Amino acid sequence: MESVAKISELPNFGKKVVNAAGREILLVNIKGAIYAVENECPHQGSPMNTAVVKDGYIACPRHGYRFNLTDGSCTEHPECTLATFPVKVNGDDIFIEVGNR
């Protein structure tokens, strides 16, 4: 796992783009639960850092595809899955596992 940010840099309901293993990863904080997803919509590559986050989903700002923050699934378009990454918080440090996805 790679340390990518500090909890203090990610306020409640905040988002932050980080780089890990050569990829742009978007961190999302929802009431202390930290999620890590690829910062690119699998539909047409739109950056997700301006996406709306609501009810455990992140919606692409371009076409509104809604992805589950936990597993990246998209109910309306199951052929599109947003890459998600395991997150671990240790003290103030946020770690993610990017691997070879």
C-alpha cells in the first residue's frame, strides 16, 4: 500500500486527486469513510474530480453515469465500471493499493 494523502487534507464530503503508481486517483471522504476511485470516467474519460457525490454514488459530470463508490458498478450501464482501490487509514495517513489493475 502507498501513502497518498493525510486525512487532514480531505474534509468531510471533500475530494482530492492524488497520483499513485502513475495513475490519477480520486479520494472521497463521506462521513469519515474514505473511498479511492480512478479519476477518469470509463465511459468517455471525463475527469471525476468535479463529479457529484451523493448517497454512496459518484456521478460523472459529463453524462451523469452513477458509479457505486464501493465497487465501481454502474446499474444503468453495467458495461461501464469505475476502477476502485482498497483504502486503509492509519492515524492521519491514507494508504491505497493500486497494484496492476
